[in-house]
Amino acid sequence: MIRAFYLFLISVLVLTSSFGQSKRDKKLSTSLDELILKRLAEIAPGCVVMVGKNDKVIYRKAFGLANTELNISMQPGMLFRIGSMTKQYTAIAVLQLVEQGKISLDDSIQKYIKDFPSKGYTITIENLLTNTSGIKDYLSEISNPSRQKESYTPKDGVDYIKDDSLNFKPGSDYKYSNSNFYLLGYIIEMVSGKTYEKYLQENVLDKAGLKNTFYIDPTINIPDMPQGYSKFNGKIEKATLQPIDIMYSAGGLVSNADDIYKWHQALYNHQLVKKETLDKATTPFKFPDGTFSEYAYGWFIKNIDGSKTIEHSGSTDGFQSDEIYLPNENVFVVALYNCYEADMDWQVLTNDIARVALGKPLNNEVKVKEDVLKGYVGIYEVNVDSVNHKLIVTFADGRLSVEASNPEDRLPKVFLYAKSETEFYMKEAPLRFEFIKDTNNVFKIVTYNNRGKDAEWIKTR
């Protein structure tokens, strides 16, 4: 009788636990549905969102349209160009070669790219992985008309990149540059004797068991891919997709939400590299002065309201993607959008999806009076290395926005959120803004990044 009562008690506890879990999941699903439906129209025609927790998918849905002209609904299994999320796959391929003793992180890149100019410094494999090489971004900073072609081999791309000067001494600073991961793809080819595509397929994608992730073949139509769109000045139009040989190992993969989560699980089950290798790959680069970058080996290391994140986004013509892993809570979020838009609302939405999944509040912003906010409006300038940079602060609909006029500063128009009456932050990057009055009673902006004080911007008008 005691045994029968014990079994009955166990069954009641299991049922209660299952019911509670189901109730929590249903509440989460409702909250996410409301959030995404409210915000999607400003971002893309459609999207796919998946949330995993404790190694289980707890939310998987598609929203909106895959094709607005044909009125085709988005489906959860559809394939997207994932852009710069490709970089983590390239990084893992390199780290496999490191584990095999075929590459050292301390190797100079000239060991593998013989004709790459040293530029007076040693540029290492680790510098490429961590975006600390100082090599300029071929997509935004390099103009080399004599090397321009209709199509590029990997060697053509290296030749296009190699002759420009460095932004800074390797290892002394961080600046995101697609060139770093383009060069890593070429180095994989030099070391393995295989094309980047073939090495990645055989040693990375197949080992992770990915059936819907592959390097784009421009000659093959992908039937399960949504139409890609671009949004400029509030208008959405069909996008012209970047050629694959331009993106290469910096952004050339296609995947879907299911495979991206499967990839995440394969990484943390140590199917691809050892635990200590993955730990190093997700630890931010440490500078000689003891401060840390926000970038590791193909992942950004950030936080959401104090919760550590390991994350990366991707942005290419027609598509944008974002993944966020919160290791302490074991929560994983991936969001895929079929539109390119420059104002970063897509990343804010993905961050807010993660907040909902964590049970964090969405709005912890301090309220500041409108007349105070309007006093901050203006153009602020700073001169660095003989280059003039401008921040444009505007006010509309009760809130401040900021943008950089120099495209190389990579700051499109984004909202500022108040921590206090004078301190603000943006949700897209770990950048903070403090408005301070100078001796002439005129405001200036002091910006701070994750290493501390960044610059002082003087108000010019």
C-alpha cells in the first residue's frame, strides 16, 4: 500500500511539473507572439524565430511573408543567407587545423600568404580571428580600382585586400573587418589543399550533422529560400543579392533556424573542437594594457542587462540574421529576417526576444523630460588621426536618436536609452554616451566603449 501511494505521489508530481512547464511555455509563446507581431512590420516582410532552453526547443515560429509579390507565407524551415554568422564556422575550421598542429595561432599570416606585405608588423592568425589585425575592411574601407573584377577567385580577393595600409598596429586595438575572415578562408585552402567550400563541408558541416547549411552555389536555385528585400527610407523593395565570391568565407553560408540550433548543440557537445578550444574561442581578446575587446574568435561577447551573451549577427543584401547564446541561463535565440535594413531595429528585436525568454523586463529606461532631451540635439565632432568624425543627435516622437555621418564609423541611426538624465546607451552595441557641459556651458558628448573612455565630441551646431 505504501508503494502504491508512493507511485501515485510520483505521478502527481510529474503531472504537476509537466502542467507547470506547459503553462510557462504557453505564456512565453504568447508574449513572444505579441512582441514579434508588434515590431516585425518595421523590420522585414517576414522572419523565423527559434528559442532553445536547456537543450530543448521551446519556441519555433514563422511570421509574415516569404514573398510579398506572390503572397507566400514564411515557413519555419526556410533557408536564409546568414551573412557574417558564417565567421564562426570559418573560425571553427581554422581551430580544427590548430588542434591538428597544421596552424599555430601565433603564426604570421605571411607563412601561408607569401606575398602579403608585412606592413612593418607581424600579423598573426589570432589577429585575424579576433579582428585585431588592423587590416581594412574590403567591403567598406578599401577602394582598389585596378584590382576590381566581374568575379573573384579567393586569390583575387586577397590581392584586392593586401596593399592598403593598416588602421592600427596589430594586437593594439579592435575593429571589425570582413577582410580578416576572407583571409582565413584562403589560409584554410593553402593549409588543407582543398577549396574552402569542400573543407568546410567535409570537416565542419558534415561533422555537425547539418543537412540544411551549405556554401552558396550561384548556379543552383534554392527553392526553400524566401525572397530577399532591402529597406531604404522606409520603402521595402526586392534586393539584388551580393555575389558569393564577394562574401566567401566572411559571409557565404545559407542555413535555417533548425540547423543553426543544431550547430550550437554540436559545438557545446564538442563534436567539432575540444572544450578548451571552444572556451578559448568564446573568450574575448585581451589587449596588452589588460583591457578586453568585445570580440573573441568569430563571436561577440556582450551582455543583456547583466546576463553574459555569446553572439553574432549577419547582414547582407536581402537578409539579416542574429543569434544570441546566454550560457549561464542556457538559453539560445536565433532570428532570421528576409530584409536588409540599416537602422538596427532587427537586432533590438532579437535582444528583446532574449529578454522575454529570460523573463527580463523590456523597458528599464529612465524617463527624461522632453526639454532636457531637446537640449542635447545637435552635431558633435571629433578629429582622430586627421579624420573628422561627426555624431548627429536628433529628437523625434519623444526620444533621442544618434547616427554617425562617416560610413566608416558604422553607426546608422539608432535610439538612445536613458540611464540617467545625462547618461545614455544604445542596445545594438556596448557604446555609452554622456552629455556634459563644458566651461562655456555648451554640451559635449563623452563616449565609452567596453574598454573605457572612447572620445570627447564637441558640439559644433
